Amino acid sequence: MNKPTTGDFTKTAGWLDWYDGPTQPRFQLPAGSVDAHCHVFGPGAEFPYAPERKYTPCDASKQQLFALRDHLGFARNVIVQATCHGADNRAMVDACLASGGRARGVATVKRSVTDEELQALHAAGVRGVRFNFVKRLVDFTPKDELMEIAARIGKLGWHVVIYFEAVDLPELWDFFTALPTTVVVDHMGRPDVSLPVDGPQFALFEKFMREHTNVWSKVSCPERLSVSGPKALNGEQNAYADVIPFAKRIVEQFPDRVLWGTDWPHPNLKDHMPDDGLLVDFIPHIAPTAELQHKLLVANPMRLYWPEEN
Ligand SMILES: O=C(O)c1cc(C(=O)O)oc(=O)c1
């Protein structure tokens, strides 16, 4: 892979570039595995970053994403609109169109989006919209606007992806549980993994999934959630030990409603940038059997993003 570039934009101070030269995973992904959460950034010279963005990343192009896909052994990608592109979906759409049917997308849209624009996104491979409630990433959008968007995209058979912090789940509960579509939670709703896995914070998330069978979760981003490490670097085969009990519990309890993704190119990490090969080696720690691995990596993402192939 080529080294990250910055284009004409100035990266956010302290920005960590994605890891160049990931190792070959030891864990062999099942045939047809989907990296169900990853992004493209720009390149800024071709697809400028949004004026309202909260960070400026290094570029991470579709070619670099596809090279990583092939290197790690994934068959397909789900490319999630990154907040640094706001509601300008061109970079994500361009990547989906260039993938030869091997990528689907999740967009960010405003209330003003037209039916024709939604149709064009659908034709490009978009199957969901993302609602973001992480305050460091986006400005607030009124919930009635989001609900209106959810009703419109639901008619296309799309779902809603939600990103929020665990402490905000109580306040967002009524809104989330009123959504009329399948709802996919990014990164397990960002639990504080220094709290007990049996404690009230994670119990609320489990209740959310148990009582609402339309709710799915990505069991991704141990590198973001871990407090203890060790980091997925230098051949480490037991990375992010403190995240394992949380993710494993969700995989085992809800095996038909979980997804996994690399989160490449890993926006806003402050501490270290993981080796994506070693991140793949994290998977068998949270999905210990071949059956769970197949559901997590193949059957579930295919059902949600390529239903016509089922
Ligand atoms: O935690 C984050 O900083 C983060 C940001 C974005 C984005 O900017 O879209 O996406 C993610 O999945 C995670």
C-alpha cells in the first residue's frame, strides 16, 4: 500500500495516520467475509472535506481500502460515511461504484434530500443512513428531522446506523426505540469497559438489544474502547483483553444480529494506530466457534447488505 498523503488540507494536530504495512492475519477469515464498518477519506484533492467537519484526516482512498480488503482476506466492504465529509456522500459513493459490486454504503443525508437523490444513492449501493450523536463529531440535528428521514429511507428497505456514547443511551432510548427500521449500533454503543460487564451501564445496552429485535450491533473498535490494551502491534495475539468480555457477550447472546468491521482508517485515535492484521486476529476471541464466526462475518452482513443474494 502507498503511504498516507495529506493533499492540500492540514491534518488535525496530533492526527495518527493509518498503519502502513499491516501483517497477514493468523486467523483465516471465512470465505465471503464482509468488513462491515470502514471508511474512505477523500482524497481531499478530489473529494474535499466538508466545511463543517470537526477533524481533518489524512487521505484514505478507495484503492487503499480495496488493497487492505484483499490483504486481510475480506471479500466485501460496507463503507460508512465519515463525519469529515458531512452529508456530501461523493467519496463513499465513488468507492461503492468502483468496487464492482463488492461494496455497499451507509450515507449521511439531510432532510432536504430529494427522492431522486435517494434513488441515486440506492443505485450506487447505499443501504442505510447514519445518525450520529457523538458530540465531538457532529452538531446536533433535531430528532423530528431524523425521524422524518428514517420514515423515508425505511420505504427503500434501508436501515439506520446509530453512533452514540453509552452514557447517552438513557436520554436517547425513546427516540431509538421509536425508529421504524432495522437499527445498527456502531461499536456496541461505546461502553466504558473499565466498568463491570455485569454492571448497569452494559445491562442497559443488553436490554436495548434484548427487548428490541430490530436492533443489531457492530462488535467493532476494541482499539477505541480498550483501556488496558495490550495494543494490536508487534505481533500481539491477545490485544485489548478488557473489551473481550463485552463483545463476546453480545456475539453469544445475539449471534444473528452482530456485525464486525475494521473501522479502517481509524479516525481520531489518540494513543496508537493498530495493525489491521492483528485486529482481525481479535475476532476469534469474541466469536470463538466457526458457526459464530460465519454468522458475524458472512451470514449477517450478507442478509443486511446483499439480501438479494440470500
Ligand atoms: O470515534 C470516532 O471518532 C469515529 C468517527 C467516525 C466518523 O468521523 O465518521 O466514525 C467512526 O466510526 C468513529
